[in-house]
Amino acid sequence: MEPIQIPPVDLTLIAPLLTITAWAIVLLLVDAFLIPDERKKLTGYLALAGLAVTALVAVPLWNVDGSTFSDMVVLDRYSLTLTWLFLLIGGLTIAMALEYLPRHGIEQGEFYPLILFAVASMILLAQATDLIVIFLGIELLSLTLYILTGFAYPRVTSEEAGMKYLIMGAFAAGFFAYGIALIYGATGSTNLAAINAYLAAEPFVLSEQVLLLAGVGLLLITFGFKIALVPFHMWTPDVYEGAPTPVAAFMSVGTKAAALAVLLRILGSAFPLAYEFWLPVLSVLAAVTMLVGNLGALTQTNVKRMLAYSSISHAGYVLLGVIVATERGVEAFLFYMLAYALTNLGAFAVVIALEQRSESAWSLDDFSGLFQRQPFLAIAMAIFMFSLAGVPPTAGFIAKFYVFTAAYEGGLGWLALIGLLTSAIAVYFYLRVVLRMFTRDPGRPVEPAMDRGLHLNITLAAGLTLLIGLLPMPVVNLVERSLVALGL
């Protein structure tokens, strides 16, 4: 009998993942035994420190490429760029939550380690090159989000949102597991590179790969749920409305970025030869998602639900960059996710500033006359609305230009046209908020609850949204350099 061979493991390649995971575990213990109940905000500050340390740990790895755990996890510039994006999203979310949680009477120290665990799972998804590891990353992310969605106990809407997300997520996990089984049965491997090598070893005939295509279809269903593509989007408005607002903000950008990042790697690394199958499927999903998301937002008078439908439509826009699967498409995806993360987190931060304990200031009427009461909030919200609508000179305009150009150059001009038309629809409901803030008289009195975390969050998001829109080249250069390891 041959001795068991332990594969070599290079922990350097997963140093950021190890750092943030270890920090989250230690922070749980510190919060439970050392931090008193009246000082839980300290746990949040320590979580922010953990995110900063993780970002610094990743810096020396920029020129390091390699794989470990039998090629199941890879380190490259693509995954590092996404790692910094996920850390930024986690940091802005925690900054929003520092005053939100005590103001709403739901401050528990576990909130901040859960955010760290969620960010860790996103980093794992960015580095995963095996379907089993991807499944583990998705489930870890889902488990943390189930808890965070229902964190506003005993608020009924939060518990309802948590249950809805749990039930739908369980179905999605089942589809993914069954899809892995079918793909393994067809190819004999769950490694993305090995799957591609198997398909390239002999002429790929679409009609003869029924088992494989069924597995790919089940994977797409799972990603459709995670990304909130139509028709897998029905949970999104209810869950976003019921979840604590910082959690809804985190889900609207973090979950989408992680799911789209791993979907891009799967399509480009494992199934480029099956593009005749997945390209038309994802193209139709992108078109319908852009249309339904924007039309759904038109009828909303609740700003939080409007942002939920907005996130659905933006999932369709950013999917354009993913399905093109060219160098320009991947650049568009990375640029779009950064611009969208800053813009959407900033918009949710303004909503949080208007929220009061025991009530919800999410109605459009609560934004009426905001410029007269809080000029800073009104101007920042206007910047975010213009960016989401794709109005120059904001980051959202550059991002949409990028994805539409990528779609056109990739032979999907009809999708770019649909994107332009639906963007025109979106202008209406985004500018509706702006007009109410600057031209209407104040409605019912709602006193914004500003704090240092929110002020910093809104200032940073608004400033970067404008700066990236005016000077996009530094970010463009960064995303271009991040594509070297993908071979694009």
C-alpha cells in the first residue's frame, strides 16, 4: 500500500484569508469575555482594525502568483483586487453600523465578527478554483447573511426577511450541490482547469453533453439567486426592506460582487468551450433583469425598496461585462463593482441617517425639502442618484460606458442598446428623489441622526464617486494590471 501523500500547502497564498478569519475568531472571544455590554462599539473599531490589517497583509502579495491545496485555491492580481474591494465594502458597512445598532436597540457584539466572516467568505470565493471550495464559500457567506438579515430581533419584518432568505438560500444550495454532482459525473473532476482540459481534449459537441449542460444550468440557477437576476429576484425587495439597513447595503454590493467574480472565473476557466450554451442564457437573463429591475423601481414610493429594485437592474448591467468574457469585459466588471459599491453604500448611508428608532424614514416624502434641513445629505444623495443613473461626471457614468462598450465590442450590441434604453427609464426614478430634495417643501419632520461613522462614510463615498468619474485612469490602470493572471 502506498503511503498517503499530503499535498504541499503554501499558506502565504491565503494570508489575507487567514488574517481576517483569525481576527474574526479572536474578536468573538474578546467581545464575549472582555468587552462589557455598554461598550460594544469597541468591537466595531477592532473589526475595522482587522480589515485594515488584512489589506496591509495583501499588499506584498501583488506580484505573487500561485496555487495551493492541490490547485483548489489560487492567488493572483484578480483575486487581490477583489479582496481589497471586499475589505472596503466591509469597512464602510461597519462604519454605518456603529451608531445604527445602538440607536435601534439591536447592538450585539457578534454583528461585527459576522461581517468579518462574510468578507472572509467573499475572499475565498475570489480565490477559489474548484467547485467544492466555491460551494463552501457560498455556504459560509449565506450562513452569515441569514443571521445578519434577522439581526433586528424582535422586529417581525427582520425575522420574516431572515426566514425568506434562509428558505430560498437552502433551495439554491441544493441546486448548486446537484449541479456539482452532474458536472463531476460528466467530466470526472471539480477543478475548473481540469474540467476545461477534459472538454478541450476532444471535439466539443453541444448536443452530446446533456449531463454537463444540465449541471451548468443548475449552477446558473444558484448564481441567479445570489446575484438577484430575474426571475430569481423575488426575495430581494422583501429581504432588503426587512433586514437592518447596513446589512441590506452590504448584501446589495458584497454578495453581488463575490458571486459575479466567481461566476466570471467559472465561465472563463472551466466552460469557455460551452459558451454557445451559457451565452444566450445569460444574455436573456441580463436583458430581462435590466428591464424588470428598472420597471419595478418606477412604482416604488419606499426608497429602500427602490434601492432593492435598483440593485436588481444593476446586476443586469454588470453581468454584461461578465458574459462578454474578454479583457474589456473583465475590466468593465471590476470598474463597475467599485463604482457601484461606493455609490450604493453611500445612498444607503443617507437612508440610515434619516432613520429613527421605532419608525422607518424610507418614504419619498421624508426626502422632500431635505436640502433645506440638511444640505450636506441632500447634495451627497444627489451625487449618488446621478451616479446610479449614469449621469456624468460620476463614476456610474464611466462604469456604464465601460460595460456598454464591452458588450458592443463583444458582439452583444443589442444588449448594450437595451442597457441604454433601461438606463433612460432609470433616470426618472433616480431624479425623482433629487427633485423632492431640492424643490419640495419639507414633509413630516424627520431629524437626521448623523454621527462620525456615517459622516465619514458619506463623505468618502461621495468624494470617490466624483473623483473616479473625473479621473478614472488610476482605477482603469489598476483593473488592467489585475487581469494578467487571468490570461486575458
